[in-house]
Amino acid sequence: ELSRTLRAVAGGDGGGAILAGVAGVGKSHLLDLVVDDLAGDGWAPLLAHGDPTRPLPFGAFGDLLPPLTGEPDRWAVVLHAGLEHLVDKAGVGNPVLVADDLHAFDPASAALVQQAVLDRRVRLVGTLRVGDPAPDAVTALWKDDLVERIDLVALERSESTELAETLVGGPIDGQTLARLWDWTEGNPLLLTEIVEHARENGNWAQVSGLWQLTGAPAQSPRLAALLEERVAGCPPAVADLVDAVALAGRLPITVADALV
């Protein structure tokens, strides 16, 4: 995925790449690796970040753009001025717009991203959370083949085992691996948080050369915050279902349907 993303951004005539996937699958981590490689090759990263709490026009660009002053101009004029400012901001380097959480970009910011890709002077590398609605201008980027969409998926079971054993520093017993798989189903963020937080709380023990979890790991504050954020954005019926499954552990689909 790293090589494919770098080719899409830096090679040929492409406009860049969008890394798409569910929360915790590794989009932001891969984005950081891509940006480090590009910066080492003379590219000038321009960092923008989608944030639902900043709905004002061009809020995703933060300090990259000067504040809008006076009477609002026509959209074409505003977008052109914003694009020129981005190009100037890059200086002597090749400008690459690093757009994290494109699904949360306000419409004006999304339109400027689209304009930058169409203009071809600025390449794009961004992330998109699957399952959340995205602005039409963002969706058009890959639907119109302006950039390459690279979908990241959860780890296979063997890959999940490799990651867990790398994190803990040695082979893990089968029962613990089965528990980790049940809890995370290959989600790298969940797996990393559980393994690392269990280490911090002394829940790992080595028995006959194999690492195993002793008891249930303590709750990770970071995981709790991530889950709270996700549930807060769910419709009430979905939140009710999450509560029911959290209490019951497993529910027959007929029971879940009757509850919500």
C-alpha cells in the first residue's frame, strides 16, 4: 500500500491518492509514512484536516489560507485565490496537499481540494473514513478518476498474529491469540491498543516460552475515547443496539431486531 500510494502521488500524470477504510485500519499511520517519504524526496507537504467542529468555509485548511475579509467574492475567484496561495505556500518544493479525514471537510474546503487536483499543480494524498458521508467534491475525485482510491482492509488472521507477537516481543499462546482475534477481528488500532495497554498494566506473563494474557486487560482510555466518539455520532437505534450487545456479549439477530 505504501509503494502504491507513492506511485499514485509522485509518479506519472496522476493527481494523487485517497486512502479509504474504516476507523482504526491504519489510514493515518500510512499517511504519515507517505508524507515522510515525499518530504525526503523534495515535496512540500501542505497539511489540512477535516473537523466537524469547524464548519466555516475553508476551515479544514486552518492557517494554510489567509482569513476571508470583506464582502464574499464569487466562488471561482475565491477558489482561484486559495489555489494560488497554496502553490505559493509550498515555495520551491513540489506541493502535495495532505488532507486527513476528507469525509469531514466543509464544502468550501472540499471544492478547493477538487480545484487543486484539476489544476494539476498540486498533488493530493488524503484519508477517508468509510461509512461516513463525504462531500460531493471529494467523492468526485475518485469517481472521475482524478485520483486513485486505495482501500485499506483489516489484517488477515496470520497478519494479526504477526503484529501482536511483534508488539509483545515473542510468540503468543493459541488461546490468547484467539481472544485477541475475537476482540479485534484484525483491526490494527484495536489490536495495538489492547496489547500495549495490557503490557502497561502487567497483564502479560511468559509461561513455558509463550506470552499469554492474565485476566481481562484494563480498559484503555484512548480506546474508550475513540468508541465514545463513534457512538456519539450514531443514530439512537444504533447506539441502543451497541448498548444491548455490550451488556449481552452476543445476541441472536431476532432478539436484536426485537430490541431496536
